[in-house]
Amino acid sequence: MKQPLRVAGALLALVVLAVVGPIALVIILLASGAQAASCAPPRPVDTAVAQLDVEQTQNAGILIGAAKALFPDEATGQRAAIVAIATALQESGLRNIEYGDRDSVGLFQQRPSMGWGTLEQIMDPPYAAGRFYKALAEVPGWQQLPVTVAAQRVQKSGFPDAYAKWESTASGTVDALWSQQDPISIPSGVGWAGMAGSEAEDAIGTGGCIASGELVRPLPAGYSLTDGYGWRNLGMGTNPFHRGVDLAAECGTPVYAMMSGRVLSTGPLTMLIETPGVGQIGYLHTAPTDHLVRIGDEVAAGQQISAVGNQPPSTGCHLDVRVNPAGATDPRVLALVPDPGADGWVNPEEFTRAFGVDLCPAENCGRPEEASRLVRRPVDQCSEPMSGSEGAQLTWTQRPLRSRARSTPG
């Protein structure tokens, strides 16, 4: 059942048209007070007008109520609601429709065949909202991404920029209705109880942004750790030292900056980003044509920088992550001890744990048995060089890589 929406006269003016046609609810937003700081483009605070009819307004209220229930931090909840309303305006006109492309239905045009739920579940707006917010919360750094980018990370639309035109309407609607809507009950079938308060605070950092020095995972949920840090036996008489970890995912999967910093290199195999006081993080096997940043660019944690590729030498679509603590002053990094065969590169899993992040958590990362096949003994000629460096010749063999299972509307 749709939640009743209490509309305050101080914020809303109702214009009822006494003619045949839909009832127009014109929401007139008065100048708002100070708003929470955000890394994203600022929300409008001056008077704005969004034209929504009764059905659209009720659905907007449900999306706001769900955001209040799932995101305890107000700034985070409001940002989530803006993304959700902009998405629903583009996908369905903010209407709970029973039709769409292929088997797409509901506010967000979610598809039963793509794992979003049954037809009956998706047609229930609180359920649809909960599933959308669950997917949004899995996007690293979504709070500071532009609305259209955050929406696209969830929807995987063929028109990735289409959500941008609805941002002003969505922002104005949230400004007008946020204080008027209570949290709603989220169906248990959603499978997510929401973002805990501490998670929300950690995610937004100081002033609504991911704080400097904070760390996020480099890939969306659904990847696998297929090769670890250390000496490895490739079965060809060599045991090259692997200075990073391999994370298998479909080619084209977004790659996110794990920490804020400056881009040092964007070579044909390796992208290197330096974080002051922490060191350098390398992202390998991404194709230059997929790079979204250039040398010298400043990037934020959670910002997309490239996409998973199969840039040779490689055995399949994956991201190789490496960490060099050169120039580090952070005590958490200084406490890490690199393997003698690693030429100073530290274990990426130990590095992320030092910042309170599991690089491969069981709930969104597979860990096949193949990832544990490390041989802890050095072989002189088998140290694996970074891109562009002189080093021993390597023998590469095929190893199984698990593709990322996408959960998308279409």
C-alpha cells in the first residue's frame, strides 16, 4: 500500500485544474536553508518548481520514505533519494507501470529475468525502491558521483546521460517533501536492512565527501580474487613473484580509484595513482582506450578511472591491483612489511585491511581455490617486472577467471 504523504502548506501550493485531464500538483519550493555539504554539484536552493501529478508525488514520497528507512544519515538519504527519483523519472515517468522494454516493469523498469525479483515484487514500489537503494549502496563512492553517473552504475542503461535532465526536478522534490514523509517499511524480500550509521559516516567522510585517506574497493560487487600476492607456480618450471592480486571481472566493468590522489602514469598496461603520505596504487591490464583520466589529473576515491580489460600479457579479463608504499608517512602503511621478492611492493590485501576494508569480502567477492596456489620460495629469474621496466622473460599460462555476474535492469 502506498504511504500517505503529508503536504505542508508552507512548502506546497496545490493548483487543481477544473478541466478534463490529469490533476496537476505544482510543488513550489521556497528558498531552503543551509544544506549538507556534498562533493557532487550543489543542489538548487533558490525557488524552483517541479510539476508532478498526484501519482508521481505519491511515488516520490515512497522513494523518500524508503531512503529515510535505509540511510540513517540525512545527507546520504537525501542524496540517495535524488538519484532514485531522477532515475524513476527517466525510466517510467515516476509511475508504477506494468510494461516496458522486454520484461521491464515498475518505477525503475527492473527485470525479473535479470534477478531483480518476481513480477509481483517489482510492482510493489517499496520493494522496488529497496532493491534500487541496495544496488546503489554497492557502488563505491556513489555519494560524490554526479547523479546521472550514479544512476547509470545501477541501471546500466543504453542512454547513460539521460538521467541528468531530471536532477533539478528530483532535487527540488526532495527539498520540498523530505520533512513531510515518514520512513516506510521495507519488504524483507529486498534482502538488505540498510546502511548502518557507522557505514554512512565512513562513506561520506567529512562534509559529505569520502575523506582524504579513506579507501574503497576498485570494482563493483561480483568479482573474484583469482591470484594472490607472492611466489606462484605457473606449472612451466618458473615461479614468478606476483606483486599484486588479480581480481577477475567482465571486460568493461568500471574500475574505481581506491584512494584520492594524482595520476602518475597511464601506460598501455599500467595506470599508477599516488596518494600523498600513502604511496602509489597500480591498476594493470586496463586498455588505454578505456582510461578516463590523464597524467596529472586529481581523482577522488570511488571515481571511475578506467574499465577492466585484457591488456597483454594477460590470461583473461581482470584487474591486477598493486601497492607501492614509496614516500609513505601514514603509520598504517609503514607497518606493512613487503616480501623480500617484491621490490618494495606490499600485499594489497594487507594494505586495504590496514584501512578497515576487506578487498575480497565473502558477500561480494569470490575466492576460488586457484587463488591460494602460492609457492613461498624464490626463483632468481622469475621476478615479474612492472610495465615498462626491464626484467626477466616470463612464461604465462592460462588460468581460470570467473566472470562478474551482473544484476541489471536490461
